[in-house]
Amino acid sequence: MLTSLKDLDVKGKRVLVRVDFNVPQDKTGKITDDTRIKAALPTIQYLLDQGSTVILMSHLGRPKGKEEKFSLKPCAERLEALIGKKVLFISDCLDEKSVANAPKGSLILLENVRFYPAEEEPEKDPEFAKKLSRLGDCYVNDAFGTAHRAHASTCTIAQYFPNKRAVGFLLDREVKFLKNALDDPKRPFMAIVGGAKVSTKLGVIKALIEKTDSLFIGGAMAFTFFKAQGIAIGKSLFEEKFIEEAKTILTSKKKIYLPIDLVITNSLSEPRIVQIIDVNHGIPDDFQGVDIGPETIDLWKSLFLNAKTLLWNGPVGIFEIPQFSTGTNSIAKALSEMKETITIVGGGDSVAALEQLKLQDKISHVSTGGGASLELIEFGTLPGLEALKSFT
């Protein structure tokens, strides 16, 4: 069983909290999307209200050693503005003295834990997690976006807090929404899976075939399925190694929907020729598929109306090129209008599409973790969750 934050005695304690402040930034270091910081605010504010000294730790990017461009200092500044309380930024995540000297009730953000190689490879230096653990009396994991990583601050550290560890509000909400949808969904349960590669979502597709009533497959991964059916795909991306897997999936007795028409182009750069074709006619040699077509959009939207639970992960076209974003945007709008349906959206690009259209508030649950949500769908648990359960 996971201990919820409200069941943990945190009053007046130093609480070490793993958050996910891995936020996008522009070339100047300015944060361009603070969604993940905002998502952690309920847990942080609750702890502050309990008189806790809150010590936040996170990673940012993939630094090779201590790289200034991956500093969490901009996150400290944004958090301070959002929460309206001074944030003490400590430039070394293992600076025990600075943490100890902080006034009681302080809000602290430690520097990027990935500045130490042992964060990602805890077995190479077991002392790293042990040193981190000395900073707090209790441990809370509220970082759903990294709960699928067996890293020092998400897993190894938990063993040092027997009966003094808990799941934060964000992580708890993420898991409950996804687990309820997967384990006991309101039916019909439908799922849309998009993105570039079958290889990265093969396990997820197999898991969803078992759990859903209908599965819709779009994006570049659809071309591997078309190839498996002997349909000409022109220059479209596909994965030769997974054609046999695609054939097996297509023999499933479950309802699997592939696009029936496609937007195709001879170039991703201007000038370009853009056409709409029936899938059964095949894609000409010099063209590639870049989006689902209007007939597919209309058909899928009509079928979505029957869903009681609808999960979406991955764009169905090259949505970052506006001309090829119609399919992805249409799905986003369709889900936002389904008031009687439990709608769950995960995956960075799907969430980005919602945010561009300002529709995220009209979805039942928008996940903060793409990779974590996929692994939870596939395996039913995550290393970060198991770490909270297994150490006694």
C-alpha cells in the first residue's frame, strides 16, 4: 500500500520532496511552460501549511556534469513568483550544512540532482542517495514524470525512510486516474495511440488491445501497419522489424481502427504539393503521409461519441507543422467537448496540442508524464511506486 501524504506526520519536520521541474526553456534560459511547477504547488503548499521545512529536489535536462544551462535556478525564481514565498536556492544538492542552517518552515530548492552521475546510475555510488536522505526527516515522491526511472532520488532513497515516506498529491492523482481507467474503466473504453514509432509503444498497444473496446492508431506508426497489409506507403516512415508484430496485432478480435484517408505531401519544406488520398489507393512513391484525412476525422469523431472512457497518447500527424496539424487538433477539440466521458490525455505532444488550443481545462485528466504514463499502461506499476511500497 502507498501511504498518502495526509497520513504522514510532517508537522514541523524537514520533508524531502522529489518534484519534476524538468520544464522547457528557450535559448536564453527563460521558462516557456511552467505547467510542471504549477502541478507541484498543492503538495508544496500543504507541507508549508503544516509548518514543514520543504526541501525540493529535481532534475532538468540531461547534463554532462555541472552545466550552468541546466541549473534549476530559473525554476526557483518561477516557483517563488507562483507561491508567493521566498525560495532558498542551494547550489549543490548535497549541501547538508546549508539545508541544516535554513530557518524552520523554509522552502528550499536544491540544484539539479543530475549534476551527479549517481542520480541516474545509483549503483555506481550508493553513498549519493544516502547523503541526499540526510537532508530530510521524511520523503515524499510527487514526480510522476520521473517515476518510471529507477534513479537515486526516485527509488534508491526510499529505503532510508522506513514508515516515513509517502506519495504526493500529484503522483497520487496521476496513478489513480490511470489505474482506474485501466483496471475498472467505464465502458466502452476507447484509446487513441499516435506518434512516430511502433517500437516505442508496442507494449502499450498490446496492453490496450487487452483492456479497450476499440483502439485507434494514427501518426507515423500507422504506416508500419499499412505496410503489413501490403498498402503502398511511398516515402512514409515505417519500421521493417515490426511488420510481423503489426500483422499479429491486426488479427486481434478487438476493434482496431487505422486511418481510411490521409494527407500526403512530396516535401516537408516549402514549396510542397499536398493531397488527400484514400488509403486503399496507396501513397505514390515520391510522397509521404503527414496527417489523417477529413473522412478519418469524421469517422473517428462519430465513434468517440459512444465512449465512456477515452485515452489519448500521441499526435496523429506532424502537428508541429501547422498545415499538418488538423487531425491532432480535431481530436483535441473532440475530446474537449465530451462532457459525459472520462477523457485522459498523456504524452508531451498530445498535451502540447491541448495547450496550444487552450483546451487542457476541458479534459478530465491531463498527465504530466509521457513516458511514465506509457509504462504505467504497459506494466501496471512504476519503479518509483514500487520503491514507496517495498522498503520497510
